[in-house]
Amino acid sequence: MNRIEKTLLIAVCVSLASQVKFDFITEGFVIAMSVTVMAIFIYCYEDFSAVYVIFCSGFCSPLLRFLLELSKDSAFSDTLLLVLPDVSFFLTFALWYTVIYRYVIKKPRDIRNFPYVIFVCDFLSNLMELAVRGVIQGNNLIDAQDVTWILFIALCRTILTQTILLALETYSSLLLRQEHDREYRRLLVQASIFESELYVMEKNAAEIEDIMKTAFGLHQEMKEMPVPADVKRKGLYIAKTAHEVKGDYLNIISVLKGVFISDVDRGNMRMSDLMKVEKANVQSLLKDRGIDVDMTLRMKTDFHVKNYFKMMSVIRNLLMNAAEAGAGKIQAVLDVEGENFVLTVKDNGKGISPDSLGTIFLEGFSTKFNEKTGDMQRGMGLSLVKEYVEIFFKGNISVSSVPGQGTEFVIRFPGEAFGEDLV
């Protein structure tokens, strides 16, 4: 919304609010809601000066009243005299608002000092309007009782204004917190994916190290053999190149861990929260692909997870595998059996053939084939799940499946691995 649109919005809202009113003390002197609406705009539109908002209100609100009075066949001069004191109210409000903030408070408006300023300005501006109206009518309209009523009205309008502003701030804080939570969940998922990829890269770096040692050992052996010099140099070149590639891998891993993952990592998370985050993430991914799956979570227990990026990968892979297997319903249950926490993920998808059950956890195994491109996925999901479960969480994973009916994965985590007392 640009400045002109905001100005029009202020003018319309304040003018309409000025019609919610009642006569008070003398003819022409009204108590309207326009002051409350104007105060709310002053506070909310920080990019506008308060004086600008007051002047917009001081022009549009009296103008609307003037036009409405003229429509009742009132005389032009009488209508003008009726409306002019309204203008004095807004001019006085702008003057006192500026003086109080500039010379008394000497700091920007906030939710704590704003109501006091509005109260004083409202009270003094009403006194000025009443005084001007008295001069026009040729009598003194102000006495002690009227001052008391004006104080009371200023107090009521200030309380109403403050209540609305507090409600707006609370609502804005809630929206901001929700947006922050959504962004943090997104970063958690991304960090989990990064962490899984880095784990694979670390394994590759270890394999590259073996290649380097093997190539260098072969080079050393060839020194004593009648092998052409260029072949010996190639063996040494392989060893050196492998060492450089490994160094690049480790540098990338170090940077990503230090810059991205460590910034998101907050120590530990509850398993129930991880499952909720991944459920929302997987459902979002499936929605983008046009896949509709009924996914439910049941948490009969809970515990804290330190390596939660890895646990998120475990949950995500199991949920995604179930969805991609054509499941219409997926249920994930967290429970306790003896000394173990148990995570069960069950679906009603197409199932896994008996021949494949013994190989699904092997690295490189995949049943996901793209018929259009001929590409097959690299098959790191379940092998990575098994490694994480067994190496980092000291647990075990099993699978059972009936072709055409569905699949069930069961993971058992020893409670002692998480430092939790089982209930």
C-alpha cells in the first residue's frame, strides 16, 4: 500500500468513525469515535508523521460533517461556524502531541508512553474545542462539571484505544511467531537433508582415502618393478588427485557444518516434535506432487533426541517411501516396549515382494524407476536409515510386507541411548 492509498484509508476511516457520536454539553459539541480511530492510525503507521495523520483527520472529518449538515438544508454560514471548532480540536491535538513527545518525553512513541500522550491531547483538545465553540456562541461553556466529564471521556477513549492497540500487537506477535516457527521448521528439514548428504560425503571421503592409499602403495610397488616410468607417474598422479579431492570434500563438509547446520542446531528436540515437523514437510512435498495421503501420528510416549537431524532423516525416509509406494493411509506410532522405544510406520501401499525384502537395506537398492527418463534413484534412503538406526541410535529396524496389502517398518531404540527413563 503506497502513501496515497494509506492517506485515503486514513481519511475514510476517520471520517466514517466521526459519525459514531453523541451530543454533549452544548449544541454542536459531539463526542465521536474518530479520535480513537485516528490514534490507532498514528500508532500503526510509523512511516507517517503523527502530525500528518492528524491533519488528514482534521481536514476530512470536519469536511464530511460540513457536507452532511449542508444536506439538511442548513445555512452555509451557520454550518461553517458549527464545524470550525472541530478543526480547532485537531489543530490543538497536533500541537500538544508534538510538544509532549519533543520536549517532555523526548523519545519515540511506544505502547507504554502512547496512552498517556493520547489522554492529555484528547483532554486539552476537547477543552479548546469547547472554548472556541463558547466564543462563537457568545458564552462560557466550561465549568468544573464539564471539565470532569471531558476528563472521563478522554480516559474512556484512551482505554479503548490502548485495548485495541494491545490486541493488534498481540495478534501481530502471534503471526510473527507462527511465521518464525514455519521458517524454523523449514530450516530444520533443510539442515536434516544437508546433514544426510554430508554424512554420505564423509563416507565417500573415507573411500577416497582408501583409493589414495591403494594408489600410492601401488606406486611404491612399481618402483621395484620393470614398469614404464609414465605408468609409475600415473599411479602417483591418482594418489595425489585423490588426496586433493578428499581435501575439497572435507573443506565443503566443514563449511556447511559450521555455517549452516551449527546455526540451526539447538542441542536436542522431542521425538514428538520431530515427527510433527516431518509429517508437515512430507505432506507439503506430496501436495506439490499431487499425491493425497491420509497420514496420522500417534504418540504414546516421548523422549529427547540429540542427533535429531539424523532422526528426522529416518522419519522422512520411512514416510516418503510409504507414500511413494502408493499408500493411501500411513500411520506412525511411537510407543514403549520393555526397555525400548518403538517407532512403527505402517502403510496400505502396494507392498514389497518377498524377493526384495532381504535387499531393501542394501546401498544402491531402489525400486523407484522413472519411466520417462530411464533414471533410477540412487537408493541411499533405507540404507542410510539402517545405518543411522544401528550406529547412532544403537537400535534395530525390521520390515514386514504383504504384496498388495502394505508394509510395516518397526524400529526399536534402547531407552538408555537417549538417557530417558521409560514409563
